[in-house]
Amino acid sequence: MSKRALLEVIALGPNDAVAAQAGGADRLELVADMAADGLTPSLTTFAQVREAVNIPVRVMLRAADGFAAGDVAALCTQAAALRAAGAEEFVLGFLTPDGRPDLTAVRAVAAAIDGCRWTFHRALDHAADRDALRKELAGLPGDVRPDTYLTAGSAQGVDAGLETLVAEQARTEAGEAGYEPRILVGGGLTLGHLPRLRAAGLDAFHIGGAARPAGWSAPVEAAAVRQWRDALDAVRDGVGV
């Protein structure tokens, strides 16, 4: 029997956070402005969410749509302020115009969060060479490396990236350099993908729109999150989806 999978849900504020936790989410990714695919939330929003729930919260550090870091100094200031306000986990990821990891920006922002755990988000799926990106980040000092990669395996989503995810999980399980961080599957993820992914050993999953059946303008629904929690537990126990 495989271990219980982690379920992370995107939250935009305290109401989303409460519903996600009630539905069985293990962790939140806290963002602002999903029209821009998720930006850094305000200190006020973070404080409200942290007060409302007792599950871990990973806070997005991203200034604008796209994968350019932008004003790194300003982003570091935001990161340090969130850290001082009690944030303990983060999400970030920056690419250069040619699709390589922006190691200068990553190093600076990761240093600003003072050794906290963090996810390198789906910038990985838009990199010119995802294997090279992983290995370049693995060369960073230990206290600024990510512990997780959020990925669909492809910029086109999990349908297109399924075999990449399975192959990368095998490299993670083998302890290959650059593949030590946990894979968090997200981006076009459906319930139908779960049996194949779980059978391959993948054990962390990320949902956003799937937790909001009425669309991104609607709040997270606890029942929708519960459907995913139950499906993951059923796959673990050999029942299927």
C-alpha cells in the first residue's frame, strides 16, 4: 500500500483557505491575481489566511505574469516582509529570456526567505531544457535550493507531459543529481490521471480550477476538494477513481 498523497490547493484568501482545509487539503499555495497566473499576495491576506487555517501555506513570490524576475530588489523586500510576518514556505521560479534558469534572481530571492522550504513552479515547463535547469539549480548552495518542483511535465499540461512526469519520478527515486526535489504534479491535472501517476510513485498533487467548479471567479468549494482527497485515498488503497 502506497503512502497518503499530498494535496495542495491554490487559495486566494481566507475563505478559500478554510474551504480547502475543510475538504482535506494538506497544504495551500497562496497567490493573488489568477488572471496573471498567480502573483505575490499582500501581507494582510497572508496574515488572514495564516490565522484561518492550521495547514502549511506556501506563498507565491512573483511580481508579474510570465517568468522574468523583474525588479529583484523589490521582490526580495516582499519576500523578507512575508518571512518576518511568519511565512515559512514559498513558491518562486525565474527564467532568462532564452529560457534558462535566472540563477541570480533565484539565489537572491531564496536568500531573502532565509533558508525556508520552497517550490520551483511551472517555469520548469517553459524552460529551454528542463534537465539542464534542474541540474543548474542543484548546483546552488543547499540552503537556497528548492525542495519541490511544480510541473505538468509539459507547458501543454499533464496530458502532454504524463510520460515525462513518470520518467522524472523514476530519476527522483534513483537519487539522480538534480532530481532529488519532490515532484508536485499540477497543470491540467484531472482525476483520470491519478491511477497512472500514483502507480509510478508520484505522491504530491496541485489543483486550482478543479477546486472551483464554477470557475476562477468563484471560491474554492470544500466538496470539490473532498472529491480529490477521496480519489487520492481510493487510489492509494487500490480502489481506483
